[in-house]
Amino acid sequence: MRTKVAIFGSEEFCQRAVQFTEQRSELILDLYPYTVPSESPDLLKKLLPCDAILFSGSLPYIASKDLLASIPVPASYLKQDESEITTTLLAISLQQSLDIGKMSIDIRDRGVLNNVLSDINADGLCPLVYQLEEDYVLDSLVQFHASAYEKNITNVAVTSVHAVYDLLAEQGIPVFKMISVKSSFLKTIDRVCQEALLQKSETSKIAAGILNKSTLTTELKDQAEKVAALLHAHYILAEEGILFYTTQGAIQAALHTPEFQQLAAQVSGQLAFGSGRTLTAAKENAVSALRYMQTEPNSGPYLLDEKKELHSLLRSSNNTIELRVIEPALTQIADKTALSPAVLSKLATFGQSQQSTSFTANDLANHLGVSRRTAERTIKKLLSSDYANTVGEEMTYRQGRPRSVYELNFPIY
């Protein structure tokens, strides 16, 4: 199966990408050349169907990051590494006498350059360095190199930006472009292709949705038909509710549509999804996700996957909730405290997200989305089994009782 990769870079980078992959018949490249990296977001709006996206560097990737969030294919960029800088320095030395101390260079990560200088024992010599930030100004970068040359501080410029090379060359300033290394390019494009294949595998997995029904009203039937149309799904009436059979890919695609988001708000707490190796497993996971949602106030649609990990579909958080305990340490905690796997999973993410190791019942209640009394009951179970410790008290008001401060006493990572 052939993989189509969209390439974003300068005209020269795009042509080198074609040369690097001319023996790779399994790859199809779609080229999107730009003059400056800041043009990438506009080019991305013209993106044709593809399996993956590869940017020539971090600057066009960062400039496009907001748009990439709504594009359901993997995207990556070619990192500027030591081999790229070493190859460029070698190319310069073959054409002229190389004096590192008389060179200006713009680079994304100064630490990479320092590694090269250390490896080649540059004897304290260091070029004049311009650190490229995502909001850099092209004219300022050109002026940096040009001014250093005109003042005889440097005798050659090295740039990572093709447009800067063109402008400096027009002024007659000796300049070299950073050289893209074939081996680094092929490793990166292989990685992004593997991510594309993995994503295709994930999106083709069987999935089921369930819409809770207490009574089948005309409005509910209309909502079911809308959900089925957005998910490209077949739906049936069952004892558990209205069941939809589709794929994970169809669900992910629907998530980005305003129609689905509006519909999900209308049936808040009543629609859930599951995935699995079989239709039966997917349906069972969907039912479990729905049961969990009905215990959570104001929770949006969830998907429970075959690993028994619960994912919020409309929230930006990457945290998942474990509905099954398989780690021996957590199994022991669950047995001793009678806390559910979902609560233990939330406690772990709570511990990871806290800037301080100590917390109050209010802090935990806010994270779990429960009342303070419920949080206090959870803490009490942890204290009784030595999975939490009382470490102090805090008094935030002049009147009233001081609040206890706690620390978790079990592995959270």
C-alpha cells in the first residue's frame, strides 16, 4: 500500500525530498513549496487528501500548529540535528577556508550547535549566533547577517531559512544554506509513515455507540437518525438503548463537525461509545461508558476502548480514566480501600497535575468534580489504609475550623 505524504518546505527542500525518495516506490509526495515558513498555514488550507504531513523544520510546523489540530492525519517536522550542521560545515570547508569564529549562523536550537563544536574540539571558537524563534522577523534576520558582514565581524553567513539565503545572495554577501541530510530525512519520513499506518489501523477499528432511551419519543428518534448520519452508522433499537455500529475513524471525523458538537450537547450524559475487537465487545464497552457517564455530572460523551481506558471525546485533556486495574500495586489499593478503578485513575492524574505534593479536600473535590463531602470520604478511605497522610493544617480565614492538608502515599506515575 502506498503512503501519500504532503511536504511543506522551500522549493529547494521540496525538490531534495523528491530526490531522496526517488527509489521509494511506496511513497507519493505532494509538494507545497513556500517562500517563507510563515506561509505554511495558508498553504495548509489548500491541503489535498493525504496520509501524513511533513514540514521542513520546526518553524513552519509551529506556525501551522493551530490548523493541524483540526486535520486528522499525523504531522511531523525534520529536526535540525548535529549531522545537518556537521555536513554544512564540511561543505563550506571544501569550498573555502573555514574560520568558525568569522561566521554568522541562524539556528533553531543553539544546544545542537554547541554539541558539534564540542565534538570537533573547536578550541573555544564560536560563530555569531541568531536563535530562531517562532515569531522571528525576516528583515531582522537578514540585517543580522548583513550587518555582521559589513562590519567585518564575519566573512560568511549560514542560514536555515531559504528566503534569507536569496536576499543575502542578492546583496553579494557570501552565504550558505543549511544542508538537509538524506539519512535524517528518510528516518523522519519513515517515522511519519509508520504513524500514518498506525492511525489507519486505529481508525478502522470497530466501534459502537449507545444513546440512552427511557421512552422512544419522536425527538429522540430524530436525534438518533442525525447521530447515525454523522457517524455513517447503522442503528438499531435494543434493550440497552439505541445502538450505532461504526468505526473509530468515523467517530473522530464527526467530532470536528459543529453539527455533532451541538447534538452531543443536546443529549449530554446520554450518548457514549466503545471500541473493541468484536461488535459484542464494542457494544459492551459503550454500555460501560454510558453507565460511568451517568454517575458524572455534566460529562460529555466518552469512549471506552479495548484497554478499558475511558477517553473524553470533546475535552482537550489528554488524561484517560482507567476502568480496569491491572497493575498489582493498584489492585492492592483497590482491594484495601474499596475505591473503584475510575477513582484511582483520577487520583493518579490528580497527583501528577498538582504543583505541590500536598492538597486539601477542596482541591480533590474540584479535580474529581464532586462535593467536598464525597472527597472527604475518599480521603478517609485512603487514610485508613495508609495510602494518604495528614501533613498539616491551613487556616485561610480568621474564623472557622482549620482545613487538613494531605499527601498521597502510593505510586502515581
